[in-house]
Amino acid sequence: MVPVLTEGPILVTGGTGQLARCLDAQGAGMGLLRIGRPVLDFDDLDAIPATLAALAPRMIINAAAYTAVDRAESEAADRANHLGPKLLAEYAAAHDIALIHISTDYVFDGSKGAAYLETDTPNPASVYGASKLAGERAVLAINPRTVVLRTSWVYAAEGKNFVLTMLNAAKRMPKLRVVADQIGNPTNAEDLAQAILAIAARIELGGWNDELRGVYHATGTGTTSWHGFAQSIFTFAARYGHPVPEIEAITTADWPTPARRPADSRLDGGALERVFNLRLPPWEQSLQRTIATLLG
């Protein structure tokens, strides 16, 4: 029988990604080990089982993903978002350890007209969304001790994200055109990391409970459009003397992209609050904190 691992690190995949960095920064004392390429590379699937065996984690937090939505070729996205997580789940199942897997609002097509519940039927409209949904289904089917967290519009004070893109663009251009007919939940990576670590701590301290298994939505509280998000960014940035451009509201049709985005990807976080007593802060509050970190 394969032993249950009670020692070893909590493995955080995703390497230099903004969420993995936030998890690493906030998880001091929890025994986290943040890894990415080349130590663990979803483009080299054959090497992953041996890597996991050598690291012998007691829990896995999968924050790795192929997130280049418009460049999501089927093979590259499938390796990173489906086949790689599947291998993590197989290891977790073999050792009876928990896996916390991060997914996305892009598993939905955005046509519901209301915030999505975890029980709503996914219908991805892009290769990226389809690969993430395949990953969700694989990890849940393989490892009984799996928590899937869907999130959206993630940003932080570092990395590649909408907030930094807007601030940098305003230094070069007096006018920015931003889509106003797509709405969702902006999510601060620090807030998301705190929620993930709270879930990990509950599993560690209280032991696994089968009632925890399943899919949850973990996003900033409240919704806006990309245009509204941009307006708030510059409202807060103006306090620090940052250039404030004119922000023109445009439609999705005015800004065509290779991959289709969901028009309304709002996620309802009620299940996360009911089961884990977790509710992420209002997105405006967290955005203000991030702008202060960047510019204050």
C-alpha cells in the first residue's frame, strides 16, 4: 500500500506566476515549496511522475496554467491545463493527499445573464476554456480529495495582468479604448492566495472531509466591466499623480480577438462561503490596495 504522506512540502506549481508568488509570500510557516519550469514542466509530461516522487509533497496546490487565451493551441493548452493536472491528481490519489486546483470563469460561455453557480452546466467558447474544463473533470474524477477553485480577472502588483497593462499604457497614450460589454469579477491574487491557504490549513488541521470535495467559485466580491475596471484603476492611480488617460468605452465587436470571451462571466461565491466560511473582499477595496502598493 502506498503510504499517506504527512511530511514533505505543500507543493505550489506555477513557478513565477502571480498567484504562485502570492501563495509563497503569504504561506510562511506552512512548508510551501513553489516550483515551475524547468523543475516541473507540463511540456514534459513524462518527467512529472518522477519529479513528484522526488519531492514527496503532502498536498498539492496547482496554480500552473496555460493562460495565453488567444494563442491557446490545442496541444499546448491541453498539456498544461488538462494532462499535466491529471498527472498531479494521479499522484495525489495514489498517496491519499489533497489537491487544490485553480480553474477559470472561461469554462462558461457567458450567456446565462446572471452569476454562474457551481452547479450550472459549463459550455466553454474557446480552446483555453475547453482545456481548463477538461482539467477540472480529470482531477475530480481521479482524486477523491480534490477542491477546484474557479476564479476570474486575476491581477497583482507584479506579473502580467490588466492593472499593470492599463497603468503602463497610460504612460504612452493619452486615450485608451476598453471593452465595456464584458462583465465579471476582478480578483486580487493576494486575496485569492489567502483563501487557498485557508482551505489548505483547514484540510491540514481538521483532516480531509469528503464534503469538501468539489467545485467552488473564488473571486473578488462585486462585478464590473473591463471599462469600469479601467476607470477605477485610474481613479485610484490619480491620487498618486499617475497619468490619467481618456478611456473610451467600446464593444467586443470593436476589439475582435482570436478567442471568444464570455460576455458575462460573473461567478457566484456562495458555496465557498457556506462550506469554508470564506468570502473575498470587495474588488474595489483590493484594487485600491494594489494601486497603493504600486504607486504609493
